[in-house]
Amino acid sequence: MSVDPILVEVAGGLARVTLNRPDRLNAMDFAMGERWRDVARDVTSDPAVGAVLLDAAGPAFCAGGDVISMATSGADGSDVTAAAHVIHEGIRAFTESPVPVVAAVQGAVAGGGLGLMLTADYIVAAEGARFVSRYANIGLTPDLGVSTLLAAAVGPRRALQLLLQDRTLSASDAREWGLVAEVCADPASRALEIARFWLEGATDAFGQAKRLVRSGADRSFADNLDDEARTIGAAFDAPDAKARIQAFAAASARRG
């Protein structure tokens, strides 16, 4: 019986997406890449989903691409390019969607696993998590958004330190660099708490804030300002904001 390489559970507005090849440290092979794309498209287009929690089964979050499987399958460079394009579609779906994503990561996060992790807008790492590139160790180059998302997270100089050296970041190093937001003993529980905060709060406003930040780097400052103006105007007219503004005004009046 085949095992689903990525599990999905949607309940109460939360989509929980779990990488599920623990025996391979959740390394992505061709089939898992296609599943990743399909899951990302489905979850981000589901109107019932207001937040996504990305996590992984087993001792590691993701060891990147399953290069051993790819090499022994007889695949060539064109096959790897095609597979990367497929996975990239999923990465774009998560990063371009206004649905906020929180990731809980543990163990090793290596190579393309960094890119999968960085599709999340908020990352919680286990105390024992470690982060490595290792692309050049096997003569390969960054994929799965790593060259862009890593540089956006930590800056180009630090991104190059990780990519051009055989360097491992501890969880505390990753937090200091800005690669992850928090480090704790139970990242899964903390990530769930964050997702619930989004769902119980101004869900649409959180999502639009994510969209504005994610899309801003690709546009001019003037275009970003125009988008901000349109977005806050639309939010001001939304029933959720009207109720929250009224509650805020009433509380301010009570305080004198």
C-alpha cells in the first residue's frame, strides 16, 4: 500500500500540511514534488482555509531533494529541471497567496528544505533544529526558491555565507540571523497557537498584510503605496473591521 508523501487535514479554517516521508528525512522525490504542487494549489484556493500550518513527520523537517532516488531512477538534468518547476509552482502558490503560513521545524533542514520552510511567513524551530545548505557538497546549485527566499530572510551576505561554506546553523544561530522567528521545545504546539491566533483574529487583515509584504519586493515603491491605499480602504469597509473599530472606539471612550 502506498503512503501519501504529504498529509493534509482541514478543520476549523486551518489546513495542516505534513511532509510525510520520515524514512527519507522527508526528502522530495518526483512523486512528492507533484503532490506538493497539488496540495499547495488546493489549500490556497480553498475559501474555507484561513491559515496553514506546515510541519513534518519524523526526526527531520526536510533534507531537500532525494538526489539518491533521482540518480538511481535514470533521471537526467532535464528531468530534474522539470521536477523543480513542478515544486516551484507549489512554492509560488504558498508565497503568493494571502493565506498566512506558519511552519514548525525540527531536526535537519537542508538544501531545498530551506526553500520549503521559507514558504512560511512565520517559522518556529525546535531547540535541536539545524540548518545547512550542502548544495555545493554534491556539485549542485540552489533550487526551490532558496536563492531568493534565503536572501530575503537573512540578507544576501549571510545567504552567501550559508551557500558558499559547509556551515551548519544551530536553532539559536538561525533565530539571531532572522531565519526563524522563535525557538522552543515544542514547535508544533507553538505553531498551532500562532495559527489559531490568526484564525480567531482579523484573519483577512493578517492575510492582506502577508500579501503586501511578500509582493512588495517585486514592485516599485509607488506601486506598493497604491496597493496599500487600496487595501486599507477595502479593509475599512469590511464588516469585520467596522466591528473592531467600533469596539476599539467604545473601549477608548470608557478609558476616558
